[in-house]
Amino acid sequence: MEPIVDPLLEKYAEEHSSEVSELLDRLERETLATMKSPQMLSGRAEGQFLRLLAKSIAAKRVLEVGTFTGYSALMMASALPRDGELVTLEIDPAAETVARRYFRESEHGSKIRLLMGPALETLATLAPPFDLAFVDADKQAYPRYYDRVLELLRPGGLLAVDNVLWSGRVLDPRDEETRAIHELNERVRRDLRVEHVLLTVRDGVLLVRKRD
């Protein structure tokens, strides 16, 4: 899948975002070198964006749908207080192995609860409220993730959804994944329960605030 943002501009943006820890640098290098779909890594710029979102609303409880190797989870967990909690959902055992190793090594790992299994099934078992949610998982399930995650968010809570431009394919949705992403974008646009903005960050981030 072709990137929307020029790789040189992407690199420039990362270089002009806050530094990350040596641990996250190692995690990024390992992910890029060993994982089957390394482009799924959130990366420094988007990771800092999520971290700042968590800080800006003084989040104590965060939900993530799609852990992958744990980069974004560690970023957001670093913004939480000592008694904060980040619940993250994953289905791939290979990604789980890497993520759990880095969670154990991180000073923020104790705030993270990684749950394995189909995300929709796990979401049904969780109780509100969450202050912030980040969705970056199976694209065909995006509309269903949105419905459930919005139920779990507190009034005034924020939801960020990744890959909502899908390399520009949303302009002409022809396959199931792209149609599902477009359906989500249209659903949010019509949803009077929220206010929202679709940002051209990396592959598109849809930022949604649940109305008070």
C-alpha cells in the first residue's frame, strides 16, 4: 500500500517531534526488521500525537483495539498516572510475544493489560468508562468497533481511529476493507452524538469527541 505522505516529509515530521525513549527506538527497529507487516507500527509522530492526546485530557483509563508490537500502547501508557490503566486488545500471538517482552521491560508496563482474542468478543466483556480510545485493527470491523467503543467512552472522551484515508482508496472504495473504512467515515459524519475531525496524519486519523 502506497504511503500518502512523502517518506522524506514523514521523516522530517518525526525528526521534529519529541524524542522517544531508547526502549521505543529498539522496539521500532525490531518491529521493522522482524515483523511480517512492519508498516502497522504507529511510529514516532503518531505515537507522540496519541501520548499528547492522553496528557491533554488527563486520561486515567485508555482502550486500544490492536496492540501489534506495543509501540502505541507504551506511548499512551507513559502519559498515564501511576494508578492509570491501558487495556489493549490483540489477536496475533507473534505480535503478543514482542509486545509483552517490551511491556515487562518498560517502567510503564505495569499499567498495561493485554487481552488476547477476537476484539469484538473482548470489547463485549469490558465495562466503561474509558477516557481515550485508539482503534487500529481489522478494517472490515471498523464500523462495529466504533459502535462499541463509543458506548465505552465517557462523555467528553476521545477516540482516534487510524488508517481512515487508506492510501487514498476511500475516494473510490472498491474492496471490502475500503468500503468498511468509508462506511465508518460516513457514519461518524452523520453521528450527532459526537464532534470530529479527519486529520491527514500519516494514513489518516479520525479524531472523535463524544459529546457531554
